[in-house]
Amino acid sequence: MSNTWNAVVIWALRHGPRRPGRLREEIGGIRPKVLTETLRRLEHNGLVTRRAYAEAPPRVEYELTALGRSLLEPIGAFGEWAHDHADEVMAAQDAGAG
Amino acid sequence: MSNTWNAVVIWALRHGPRRPGRLREEIGGIRPKVLTETLRRLEHNGLVTRRAYAEAPPRVEYELTALGRSLLEPIGAFGEWAHDHADEVMAAQDAGAG
């Protein structure tokens, strides 16, 4: 979990299955290549499953596994920390730069 | 917090101030250069303070700030997750490789 995108993509999947295009919209600022690599890595680690539907056009969705869902709580705790303390971190950075 | 060493070093400081040499021993497998860079980054972000004592030989210690201590809970939640689920992640990796 040392790659920030892992946590971001898992968090974006918290409400259920998503197509890559929708994930990109919800996340914002993630390049398609990086999203693809991240999803592949999460799948490899058993955190996400990929479903391909034989439709026209073909549809692909990604969903958290039970293992992936078990990460939502620690990721949420970090997100909450970042939200609560971002200003203190930035103040420290400014103080150090001055 | 996208760098794993940040979390590792903060966790190693959870019981109180530590000299760099002691931190290296407790962490194990961190190169001195990487530890120095990590401590500098944590200090820059207001998570750690550095104290230099005018002794012979000079003594330097690092300690968590209140902001740094506030990260112990989310980091601990991640550590607990990793401890509880490492085998499942490795099983998924093996299944994908097979």
C-alpha cells in the first residue's frame, strides 16, 4: 500500500462496482495508464476483481473483494487524518521554508 | 504519507525520543541515508522534532510532535491490517502467478 493511487482507487470503489471511465471521472487527475496499472496491481494482490460482460460494446467493471473492503477502514482513517491536519502540515512546511 | 518509510519511522518513534543509531537498530534494514532523508522529510512536515544536545560526543535525538503522534492510530490500523491479511495477499499473488 505504499503507492498512494492504490488507496485512492480502493476508496473510489467503496460504493460498489465501477467501470474504468467512471472511476476516472470520480477520481479526477489520474491518467488512464496509471489507473490501468493500479487496477492490475490491486487485482494481483486480491483486493479487486475484474468482470468483463459480453455485451456490445463490451463492458468491464471492477469491484472490491472482501479483502479489498477490509482496507476501507484504515484508508478512511488516513483520509480523515489528512482532512483534519492538512493545514498543520502546510503550516510546518511554510515555516521550514521561511 | 505515500512513502512507506515515513510510516515505519513514525511507528519506531512511538515510545519516545530516539537517537538515529537506535532507530536503525529497531527498524532494521533501513540504510542510514534513507533514514536521514526520512527524518528530514518528517521534520519538514512538522511530524518530528530534532534535538541536538551540546555534549561530547554531541547527541541528537528525534521525537514525534503532537501532529506526528496523531498519525500513530491510522498507521497502527494499517499495520494491524497487514498483520491480519498478509497471508491472503500472498495467496492471491501466488494464484495470479500460477
